[in-house]
Amino acid sequence: MQVDLHDEPTETSAELAQDRERQRRVGSMLGRYVVLSELGRGGMSVVYVAYDPQLDRRVALKVVRGDKLTEAYRARLHREAQALARLSHPSVVTVFDVGDIEDDTFVAMELVEGKTLREWWRQEARTWREIIQVMIAAGRGLAAAHAAGIVHRDIKPDNIVVSDAGLVKLVDFGLARDLGDRSVDSVDGPSGESHDPGDSGSDLVSAAGSLGGSSSSTLRPLEQITAYGHVVGTPAYMPPEQRGRAVDADERSDQFSFCVTLYEALYKQRPFKATKKMVLDPQEQLTVADKPGLTPRTLAAPPPAKSDVPAWLQKVVERGLAAEKSHRYDSVADLLRELERDPERTRRRILVGGASLVGVATIATLATWRLVSSSPRASAPSCGTGDDRVAAVWNAGKRAALDKAAAKAGVPWAPTAVGTFAERVDSYATQWKAMYLDSCQATRVRNVQSPEALDLRSACLDHRLADLGALVDVMADANVDALRKAGEVVANLPPVSDCADVRALRQVVRRPTDAATVKRLDAIDGELSRVTALYAIGDANKSIALVDRVVAEARTVGYAPALAQALYWRGRAVADRDGGADAQAAFNETLAAALTSGDDRLAADACARLAQESLWAGELPEFRRWSAVAHALADRSHVAEVGMFVDQLECMSNHFTGRVRTRLTCLKDLAARRDAAGKQSEWLVTTLGLAATEAGELTEAIRWLERGVELARTENGADHPRTLEMRAYLCHGLNELGDYKRSATECSDALDRLLESAPDDKALVARLQLYLGQAERELEHVARARQLFEAVAASGDEELQIEAKTDLADLSKARGDVTNSVAQRREALAETIAVFEKYNPKHPNIVGTRHELGAALLAQGDAAGAVKELSQANADADPDEVNPLELVRLRFALAQAIVAAKGNGAKAHELAAGAIELHRKVAPSSARFAAERKDMETWLAAH
């Protein structure tokens, strides 16, 4: 008998999904997770507070119903969750897990207690400075997501959270939202002030577009309206392009929503009205209040008349609200730089708004967040603030000692350097106190952390505070050399955030408990704190002398984690002073001890240092092997900084091997990630500028080099050697661009300042002399240029000596001394080959020096010799990597040599014409390059 199954009663997929939800009660299991409570629900998903027994923590567990999932959408949900989980970054809350349970898909993520941005600004009056600091923190998180290729699409006040610990978190990346899930949030009420879900004191904020943020299980009627045209986001905060289709949204769309949120936080009203019609039809244009002079390029309405928000800030926000994407900032990172550039307080350090807000912007993804409404929870009597602990190592007396050291140094930049150091110590101490209080309350107030975890975190925090105290004490006795590093030494301290990683802390072998061993280990810890402080200020000799004693003591105690730490710092100090086999041996032993101890973080760092030593030694296969191992361990232990350090080494390896354009691409990616993390350095920015110079992207190079100077000046002051070094590299870029007058002015001023403030810095003196000499040569101040080049040639810097000898050869050729010029070029080529051939026999530096030798031979009248050298250089030059302007000059010189040697005229014509065409494409628009091209065209016309 044939049965038509369609006639049989069956449960639909929706009914099955609802059955599964009903079965998930408190205490039931969802995979390995134990359901503790329901946090909220929407049309697509339910979010639970759950317990993860495997990792001993509470999580937010979002479960997306299987009947709402196509296979394509399920796959995308997995991919995006995994992408966010890989966004290993101090400003990103970790996505712990993603998977499938029966037919549903779940995402597990951190559970955060705090307030929405809206609740935070309503709790008490907030100054505009406090508001922009909170928004900068959120923006850094957003920039980090953009750098990873992730667009938020729904920035609004209810998706920015200020946690109880004072961290700012950007939430709801909408991973459980696809084009079929088109619910939207509220719009303006009659008063013009927003009335979003959550305004009534709700303690929930949602992570998915289908959850409106209300603590109830249903949404208000307006929120339930299905948006026209497959729109994702909240209309009151959407840019015009997002009102069509979600696919039109990109990073600049997030920037618009971010600026709507910032405008609302500053002025307590939105920059435009959102209407119910707009919700139903997103193509409806925004209703903008009348404003004299309002252009179509901005959607910002007039701010309240009595607002104290400064005009510069209003202009920044207005640009972010431009109606056309092309008129906004190029990136959120660019917007943040403008917000940080407060003219009234240019040196203000980024602390997250208000006295109670500290730390780093953190992206919270996927999650529904547990928020505490109304007043802050009082601390339990057993949890102190940590103020007394910090005051023991950092107080007014310690600061006064630093000021005394600065005065004793007698150099103009010392007070600025000490001020920067003090601000960074303040920031580190504030982060420490926040972590100290949070850890205690997690166990004794919130009951979400075991006493054992509290002990582990407390021990970690003790070490961090000891490290800080040792650094402060060493800096109080600092000499001029140590003060030069004052602005950067705090960054060398291990991050406080490591003390939140209970899983990593548990992996390390436990300390012995007998009193005698504990006493010896405590002494070792104290000595190691001083070792790290001495290392940080650059006193390698004292650091090595002390750490050698510590290593010997650690060996006798026999506790592997202490030995691993001691060996690591010995390796760092020896690497800085001597490098080579001794440093490699220390890091190899560090790796073995760290793995024995279960310390994957330290093992990853040791591998990264082994990679660095291999690179310095020119052992590229070894470098690549150690880099791969370091990356693997860093990924496993979630140590973002180690991974970024290895990435930086990989960029540097491209410099050694002569892969000029690959290096530039690598550095751009690294700089974008550091910008997103709020951890940009003048050194990386300047290195990027130099790489762009080497690649022939000269206009862009000057922008990067100028930014490097500004970063250094802001951090260290105008006379600090670090600032003057960045100015030297700017001079180099200006020379390459052909702006010789500005270069000479920059170099002369920087050299005068350096000879006044740090005349013993011979290497920097030589570099400034070299670049100044090159500018003076082009300005036809030949005697002055020769004097400068001769001084550099007699200096101790091998690479600068080679370049100075090449420049002296140029002067010899210019005055007709071609024999001497050829001899100097041959010497320079031999030295260049000795330095770079081990990395790459066809290194661009070898190609360039061979080109210069060929040109000298041609000037001497040895056309055959010139053709030989220039042909070799042209054959070795990789068009995909070498500076295209250098390729132009090389090929044109070869054409000239072929003609002089009465060789293949057609070949010469082809080379010259091709060189001119390439020059036309790649040369900047400046008088120097226009004249250069005219000379080539004139020669070609005559031949």
C-alpha cells in the first residue's frame, strides 16, 4: 500500500525548534554548557547565561534556531564567528566557541556586566571630554574590526557598553542577522530624544538585530516592522547608502553611525529626525533641521545654542556625517586621530572617560550582554580598591625623584620625557587597580570565579606591580641615556590583561609551598623585576651581571618557570649587547624550560626571539622555521603582541632580501593593525615611510614620515634624540622627492639640536650629516657636501659609510675625476655585496650600486665596461620589487651605454622609450622629475 506522506501529520521545523527551546530549562545541558538563565529572545534566537564547566566560567550563549537557518547562512555564521575569534587583540572580547547543537547553531562569548552608553551618560552629567574618550575607545574597537575585514552595520548607543570594570566595549556585530532577519530598532519619539528599547532601565542589551534590547521576550510594534529592501541596522543611525541594501554598507557606513552616536552623546539629540515612514521605506531621505549654510554634504543639524562642545569637535563629527561616503574620513582610524587631536590638550593620553573608566576599548561580538542598571554595585568590605598597593610603588615622592633626575640630566627634552613616563605609569597603575578590584569582586561579590582562580590572578598582579615598582625606582636614578627611553619603557612591562587569563595561569607548573623554597623564589622574583627594569632603560651590562646570578640561583632551586623567566631576560639583554650564539643559546634553553613549565606564552616569545636572532645572522631558513613555530604558539596561547612582533620581523626580512614592494605591503598591513589597536609607534610609521620611499611611492612616503615626526615630538618633545632621528628620515624622503631646500632646513635644524642635546650619538650625527650633505650637493654647495660626506665615511656605521663613499664618488665624477669615481664605485659595490649577497645575490642594493658603477664607467669612456655592468644590473632587477624610478634610470643608462658602445641601436631606443613611458607613469609631479624626464626625451630625440 502506497502512503502519501504529505497526508500524514508532521511537525514543522519551526515546531521542532520551539520544542527544543522549551526543553532548555535552568540546569539543562546545551552541549557542554549548563543553562543558568534565559537572558533574552527574539525572532531568530535565544540567548542564555550559561556555565562552561570545562573552563570554569560563565558565558553568554546565543542559540540561533535551525528553522531560521539556510545552510549558506549557517556556514556564514560559522565563518564570521571564527573570524571574530581569530581577531586576537587586546581590544577584542574573545569569541570562545561556535558550533551546532541538534539543528540549531550556537555561539559562546564573554558575559559582561555594565551599562549601555545611553545609561552611562544619563547616570550623571558627563563632560564632552569624557564622552569623546569613551567614544575613542569604542572607535578603536571598531577600527580593529575593520582592519580584520568586519563591518558592524549597527553602531548606536545601545551597542556600546561601559563595563563595571571601566572598560568600553562595542557589542553586537550581528552575526545572527542575515538578509531575512530585517527587524529594526526604534526611532525618535515626539520629543526628539530617542526612545530605544532599554531606556526604561532594562538590564539587557542585545547582540542580534532580532533582539530589540528589551528585557521582555517580545518587541514593541514599531521594532517589529519589516524594513523595505532587505535593510540591516537601525534607521535612526543608518547612513543613506545603508538604507538601500545591507551589501552597500562598508567601513565608512559604520563611521556615519558612529558619528550619529557621538553627536547624540554630546548634544543629547540626534543630528536628524527619523520617521516611521523612513522605517517602512528606507529610501526616504533623512529629515534634516534647517541650518544656515548647510550643504548637501553633511547631515548634521545645528547643535543646541548653549552647548559647550568646541567648534573643532563639531566639525570633526560633521565630516563623519557627510551624506556621501567619499566626503567622510577615509577610515575610522583617521576619524579617531582627529578626535584625539584636541588643540587644547594635545598631549592628553587616552584614558577611557571619567575617573572610573580605564583601559582599552574592547569589541564584544555576537553576544547578548548582562548589564547592571541604576547605581553601581558597592564593593564588598573584603575588596579594596588597590590604591594603597599602588601608592607603595608610585606616589608623589617617586614622581618628585623623577623630576629631580630630569633636572640633573641638564638636557632640554628630559622634563617632557619624564612627563610622558609618569602619564604612562599612571595609566598602567589605573589598569592594575581595575583588574585588582575586578578579580576580587568576581570571587567575593559576584561569585563567578573560584578562590583558586583569584589566587592565581592575585599572584600575577603581584608580579606586575613589582615590575612597575622596580621600573619606577630605576628611573628615579636614571642618567641621560636611560631618560632617552623614558617614553617607551612602560610599554615593555608585561600587560596587566595577562592576569585575566586564568586558563593560561593554570597551565604553568605550580610553585612549591615549603617556606624555604618560597622565600628563595620570592627573592628571585624581586631580582627579575629589577633585571627587566635595567633592561628597559638600556643598561645591558648591569642587567646581564644581575641576571647571571639569578639564573644560577634558579638552577639550584629547580623551579622551571623561574628558570625560564631568568633565561629569557638573559637572552634579551645579551641579544641587545652582543647577539649571536650566546643569545640563541639562552633563548633555546628558555624555550625548553617554558615548555616544561606549561608556559606557552613565554615559549611563543622565546621562538620569536630565536627568529629575530636567525634573521640578524642571515639564516633565513632558520628564521622562517622559528617564525612559524612562534606564530603557532602565539595563536594557541592568544598572545597577540608576540604574533604582531613576528609579523614585524617578517616585514623586516623582506628588507634584508630586497623584496621592496612586498615589504611595503607588509608594513601597511601591520600599521593598520596597530592603528586599530591604538598602539601605533613613531618607529613603525617611519619605517613605513622609508619603505614607501624605497618603493618609489614618494608622496605617500612624506605623509608617513611627517606623521612619524609628529608622533615622536608629541611623545618626547622637539629636542629629544628620537624626534631628531625621525626628522633625519624625513630629510631622506625629501631628498628623494627633490625638495632639497626643505630637506636642508630640516637637517640643519635637527643636527644643531642634536649636537646641543646628545652630541655623543655618533650614529645619528652621521645620518643627519649624510642626508644634509645630499641636499647640499643638489643645491650645488659642493664644498659643504664633501665635508659632510667625508665625516660620514670616517664614522663607524657600515651602511652609512657605503652610502657616503658612493656620494663622494658622485662628487668626483662631477668635477671630472672619473678615475677616482670608478675606484670608489668598485669599492662600494664590493662592500654592498659583502653585506647583502647572503640574503639575496640580486638584492636591489647590489643592483643599485652596480648601476652606479656602470654610470661611472660610462663617464670614464669605458662604454663596453658600462654595458657589461648595466646589463647585469638590469638582468638582476626584479620589476615587481625594485623601485620603479630606479628601474627607469637603470634602463635609460643602459640605453646610453649601448649607443656609446655602438651597439644595437634599436635595442637602445626601445629601452630609452620604455624608460620614459614608465617615468611618466610613476614619477611624482615636481620640478625635479619634470626636468629629469625632459632630459631623457631630449637625448632620445637626438639619438
